[in-house]
Amino acid sequence: MMLFWLILLAGFSLTASLDNGLALTPPMGWLTWERFGCNTDCEHDPKNCIGENLIKAMAHEMVDGGYLEAGYQYVCIDDCWPSKERDSEGRLVPDPKRFPNGMKALANYVHALGLKFGIYEDFGTKTCGGYPGSEFYLQTDANTFAEWGVDLLKFDGCHSNPKDMDAGYEAMSLYLNKTGRPILFSCEWPLYQSGSMTPDYDAIRRTCNMWRDYGDINDSWDSVLNTIGIVAANKFNQSSYAGPGGWNDPDMLVVGDFGLSPDQEKTQFAMWAMFAAPLLMSNDLRSISSVSRELLLNTRIIAVNQDKLGVQGTLLIELSNIQIWNRPILPKGSYAIVVLNRGEGGSAARISVKGQQLGLNDPKGYALVNVFDGSSMGYLTPTGSLELSINPTGVVMFTVTLKQDTTLHFVRYNKT
């Protein structure tokens, strides 16, 4: 199988294979998978099945609910959208009952609302849900997606050999670029290799705009906490590869679903902002609570996530259940900081931490602003102490900027 890919790629240059100018900040949008899964029963569940009605409804909610204005652009269909067989020319076909007007018409509908349209496929012979995969059809599928007006391709890795992915994902990236349409390439390449081999993050960074490092998240605190732990471990130093044009993807936001408390929702959103992670919601925007909606639209947290410096935050301190994360942001010398209490139950954790422990070393000191509500938290010098109380499974998140010099400078003016 590997020989096939090497022959396929022999005529291409593999340098700078992506070069699509996309994802200069982490992509933001909405995705079907965690909330709606592979629900194809449109006869009995027409409002929630994977079909054009669901996508149109969510697209309208993105606009009417203020999500588009806040930066969420992509409306993405995950697995289970195609017919079980390709057509006579080998092209993918959307299920005619669930997508009666076809994908091009649906993409046009989404675009008319000012949004972008995302779709799913798989590198293997089948998708994870058992639908036709792209193996041996890479160029055909890339051309099909471009003709439909697709703006984002999520490319999974079920039913394939992880050893073939280095060549295979690069091939799909090249074919996407060859279409001439800018299509954000979301890869699951390292996810399938990290258990048995070391992913080539140099190649992944050259090939993909975002890449899944871990398994699927689900709507539970345990799943969110487990993902935070994997990011903290930074096993392959993958944090160093994040930056404008390419991002580590810890998977979907489940804020607004069923499994997280309000504090836990704040934790996931804050941590994903610190990770410079893609913000792809998977929830039902038609019934989301006002509390969850306001959190997802918090412009200060979104600004941290979208910071143009593009540096992924890393774990700075870990003491028992307390973690302190630090992320450099603009303007130069500023940081976003999260203090996370992983403990459950009981009372809030109380800590005292000095500025220099947070990486704050300028003697002028720093102004602190609570990211959740925008309130001032005062000033902190390197040797000064900050007292914090953090709810169980909750976070405190704040930005720090260098204190401005407010000294008045007088200049003697001599009249001649």
C-alpha cells in the first residue's frame, strides 16, 4: 500500500504543500458530531437527523444568535451524510432523502447567510460510520468538494493503515490545493498514529490547517478533564507546532449540552482558549441556555483564543489538584493565565501565588483583568502575591499586561 502512495506522489513537490492562506487564527464554528452523531432517522426524528434541515436550522441560529458576529464561521457536517454507494463515475452522492437538494445547493444556502460550509470524509476505505471512504478516490473527492463549494474538509482515518497516512494526507492536501478553491484541511492524522508510532509533526504542520491529536471528546467532565491532561503531557512537544495556519485540535466544545456544570463549561471554554484550539461547538443552538450562550459569546475569552501571536498555552505549575497555565498574547509582554482546580466536591481551593511564579518578571508590575466579566483584579509585581479562590472543577482566568508608566514628565520651556 505504501508503494502506491509513493508512486502517486512521485510527480509532486512536497514542499509547502498546504499554502492555502487559511486558519491564521484558530477556526471557529459548529459541527454535528458530538450532539447529533450518526442519527439518520429523518422519518421519525426530522429535527435532529443528519440532513439539510438540521444544517439550515443551525446556520440560521449561528446568525440570529450572534455567533457569526462573534467569529464563528463554519457550519460543518460530520459523518453519515452520503449514500452508501458512489455513483457510476465514482463520485460521492449525498443521501437523496436527507439532502434532497444536494450539497452544492446547501453550501450556497449557508454562504448566502455569510457563513462557511464544512464537510466530512475519511482517508480509509470507509468512514467510521461505514459510508464510502476516499481511498483511491482522493482527487475525485477533492474536485467534488470544490465543485460543491466546500470551505472545510474534516478528514478522518478509520479503516486505513496508519503507516500510509504520511503520504496519503499529503496527497489529499495537494489535491485540495490543486482545485484552486481555498479549503481548510482538518486532519485526524496524528490521532491514528500516536498509539503505535511517533507522528511527524513537521509534515503534519506543512499539510494541515488543524489536526486532531486525541480521541473523540464526549459530553462529560471526565472526558474534558482527560483531554486537558493529555494536552498538559505534551507527549510529542506538539504545542510547539501550533501557530498561524496550523493548530492542535483537542476536539469539540460541548458547552451547552447536558454533561457539564456551569463551572465546568467555563473550564472547557477557558482551557480551549488557552490551547489556541479550534472552537467548534457541537450543541443544539436552538435550545441552548442563556448562560451557555453568553459564555460562548464572551468576546474577551474569544480574543485570547484568536490572539494573532498564535502561541499555544502550556502548563506552568502543577500542585495537587491545582494547575496554572500561561499563554503569551499581544501586546508583547502580556499573558493569559488560567488557574484550574481539578478537584471535585468540597469547598473552593484557596491559593496564594507570587507574580514571578506566574512568569511575570517586569519590576514595573502588571495590570490584571478578569476575562469572564472584564473587571479589574488590580496590579501585581513579580514579588507581590495574588490571593485566589477557585471553585471545584472551575477556573479563574485573567489577562496580564505591563503596567503603564503614569509618571508625569515636565519639560522646561525657555522662551527666547
